[in-house]
Amino acid sequence: MPLLSVEHASKRFGAVVALDDVSLTVDSGEFFALLGPSGCGKTTLMRLVAGFETPDSGRVTLAGQDLAGAPPHRRPVNMMFQSYALFPHLNVFDNIAFGLRRQGASRVAIQSRVAELLDIVQMQNLGARRIEQLSGGQRQRVALARALAPGPSLLLLDEPLAALDRKLREEMQFQLKDIQRRLKTSFVIVTHDQDEALALADRIAVMRAGKIEQIGSPPEIYERPASRFVAGFVGATNMIEGFVARDDGGWFVAPFGRLKRADCALRDGARAALSLRPEQIVVARDGEGVPGVVEDIAFRGETTQLRIGVAARQALRVSCTNGNRFSLGEPVRLMIAPDAGVLFAEAE
Amino acid sequence: MRFARSLVLLLGFAFLYGPILILAAMSFNASKLVTVWGGFSTKWYVALLDDAATLNAAKISLSVAALSAAIATLLGLAAAVALARFGGFRTRGLFFGAVHAPLVLPEVVLGLALLSAFVAFGFERGFVTLVIAHATFTMCFTSVVLLAALRGLDPSQEEAAMDLGATPMRAFALVVLPAIAPSLASAFLLAFTLSLDDLVIASFTTGPGATTLPMRIYSQVRLGVTPEVNAISTLLLAFVGIILAISALALNRPARDLA
């Protein structure tokens, strides 16, 4: 039985549909990410689970128990807020102890539990600090410790790393993942950052306009996106418009040439779009393949991003590890494997 | 140019505070005549101590101010919570207007209305009616201050408290009240000074035996300005000044802490 189950949940705010028949499950000990652009309903879905919103229809169950009618303070779910929402009049210790005190824990139990949490988030000896004396990264960790203190079976994290700078964010990603693995608590994270979702989550639900577009593991989402939106939102991609030709096997006819397809379920002449990741295109000086010209080179360290002009006003982004061999204006050949990329029907 | 600017500034301040300075200076005048300086003396302040009627009026004014300010702060808090937290309930616009109308209502009208109400309900006019009247007209000020404080508060703080197991009432008491404590103090002091200063509404709503200090001063001045009136006015001024300073400090402190 899944730990959290959302069944056919819908929610409207006036004329705005925030959630439209959303269903998903989160297993015990799972790190689950709700990924989508702002306004896609991911935060509303999280607030529905926390009890701050009630669904217009559908239901939310936790460990088989229907949560309908249970106010936030009676749900065994804790939330880490995007703004952290730390209490400025309390110090670090009292912030973390807040939930424990509401549970009626004894003084000794509170002492040891807060010490344990300060240890987990690596803030030993900082219990007496005032919130305004903490750095952004420290506040983030206090907020995490405070939400974990009551021992929730499910922790909700609303954009937990959004307020941190890039370097700290990457460091905290590893810490967050590490803490989740050690505590074996289910984490549900809301994020608009696809790198964060791919790096952290066991499974990702990609949302758009109140609906779930796809649920899957990070490799599934990245390699086999279910829709054009998912392909475009998660990772960089080249979206090539064209149509299908079924003479002599399957072909995708792009403005710059015919590409052989390994398998193609679409009928002959159907309009379609091919999503090709930059690293799925192999660039070479000569040989078979689509002819193009190097228009731009961006060195990124471990990879180099090339922009290759393949037709009038059409360029493909290509990522390769030895791209600095090429120079601007150089003619090149692009090899695209028949099984590379994902073909979407135009109907969407 | 700099001289001219300083002069304008000086003239402005003289216009604003000159009369008050003259009043304060004259309270230390040894001469009985308000127009003639007869040397420095504190005898009018000493004389105040023997003036039982004035002392009694001061006591009544302070009690009314403290009581009505406490009531106005509580009512203002309730109104501000309703306006800030209950969303767009159907009569919200009407409620907002009704709460804040006394801000712009002429005091004479409000005083007369209160008097009519007390007479209609058969209330004996005196201390109690005075407290009720002052609570009524200072409540709109406390509600403005507290509404601003509640609006400035991150609503996720209260949500976080509830998420961590606090009932809505406890979340309010444990998180919201401490956060708006400086504004509560400021609202109380504002209502306190407004009540202390009020003459118009007090004149309408009080009865014999409950004469406030401003009423006492006003009635004495009708018989002629005496140094003794100057002395009591100076004391009142100093008192209000101190309260306003405390209130300003209370409101400014959290802002400085955040910076």
C-alpha cells in the first residue's frame, strides 16, 4: 500500500483551475518530486496534502486513512516552507522544539531530540542563536530540522533550495538526499528546477496547468518524455518539426533532410515533431550525415555546446566532449542514430 | 543660501512650536500675570498639589485613558484579525468602512451620537460612559495600526505553527501575538494619548463627578489663563510626549533588528 495517495483531486480558485483530476502515489521512504513551471498547481497539490487547502473533489489518503476534514495540526505530515517561516522571536533550539512541545514531549526528550536534529543538519552548538544571526544556508537547515523534529511519516518541501546561491544549492542537494536516505522518511519536494528534481528524486511528476503530464524515474522522464512539454521542460532539447514518410521503412522528414527512424508507429504523411537531446547528435568533420556549419561554440567545462546551422534559419544544439576541435564557420556532418530522440505526433 | 534655508526652517519651527514653548516657559513664571515675566519659579507646580479638583481630574483622565485604551486595543485586534485573515467575506467592505469611519467622522457628531445613545438607553452618564465613548472613538486608530502589522506578517509563519501541531488559537497566541507585540504596545499608547487629550467627546459623554483633565483646564481658562493652568498643561504635554516617544521606539525596534 502506498504511503500517500492522491486520487482524482481537483481544485479551482474562482475561474482558475489549479488542479485538474490529479492522481499520484508516493511510497514509504521515497523521494518524490513535483516538477513544473510556476502556476502549474504543484504548490496547491502540496498544500492539499498539508491540509491548508481542501480539494473540490477527489481524496487524499495517508497510510490508507482518508485525510478529508483533518486540519493541518492533526496531520502526521510536516512541511518546510519556501520562505522557511522560522519564528523570529524564538532561537534555533525553540524553533526546532516547537513541534515537539505541541506533542507534549518531556523536557529531557525535547533536549535529546533537538540535539539529534542539530547534529543531522550539522548545526551543533548553534541552538542558542537567534534566527536573524543565521546565514541563508543555516536558516534553511533550521527549517528542515524543525519540520523533521516531530518525526513526520511524510515531509513536504516547498522549493527548499530556491533561496540559496548556486554553489550552496548543489551542496545542499547532496545533504538533503543523504538525510532522506538515513531517516527513510518519504520526502515530497516541489520545485521548478529540473536539475534539482533529476538529481534528488526517485520519481518525478511533471505538471503543467493543473495536470500531471508524466510520472516516472529521472532517466525515464529524461530519455522517454511522454509529451512535447516534458521533453522541452526537462533538460535541453532540439524540437524539430517535420512529417513522417513510410516508404522503405520509417523516415522523419525534417526541413534539412530525411532521418531514418528505427521504429515509427505514425502513418505516412503525419505531421510530427522529433525531440533530440544535444548529446544524442554526433558531430564529425566528414562522413555520412546531415551537413551543417558551426555557428556558435560555448565552452562549458566538461562539455562544449555547439550551435550547428543545418538549414536556412534552423540550427541544432549539439553537446560534445571534444567540441573545441571545431572552429566557427567550419562545415561539419551530424550523425543522428535511428533510435535517438523521441517522435511526437503533431496532434498535441 | 544656507542662511536663508536655516531661517525658513527656524520660522517653520517657531510657527509650530512657539506657542507651546511660551506656554511651558510661562508655567515657570513667578508672576501671577501671564503677560509679565516675574522671574523663575516652580511655585505653580507646587500649588497644583493642593488643587484637589485638578488632581482628581488627572486621576480620572488617566484611569479612563488606561481602561479605554485596553478595550480599544482588544477590539481593534479583533477587527484587524477579521479584516486581515477572514478573506473576502460578504460584508467585508461595509465592515472595513464601519470600523474606520470614526477616523474622519467629526468629533462633535460622534459625541452627540454617543450622548443620544446613552440617553436613549437610560445610561447614567459618568466614568463608565466616558470609557465606552473613548473606546469607541480610539478603536479605529488601534485597528489601523494592528491591521498594518498583521498584513506585514508572513502568513506562512502561522501555517508553519499549525503544521507543527498548534491549533489555530495556539498558533495565533504563540506566533502571531509575539510578532505584533510592538504594534500592540504602540496601538495601546496611541489610544491612551488620544483619550487623554480628548475634550469634545468627553464633554458630551461624561457626567457630574467625572471631569477629565482637558475639561478642567478648559473650564479654568474661561475664567482667565493662570500660570497654574500653564503648569498642568506643560505636565500633560510632557507626559504625552514621553508616551509617543515610547510608542515610536516600540515600533522601530523590530525594523532595526531585521536590518
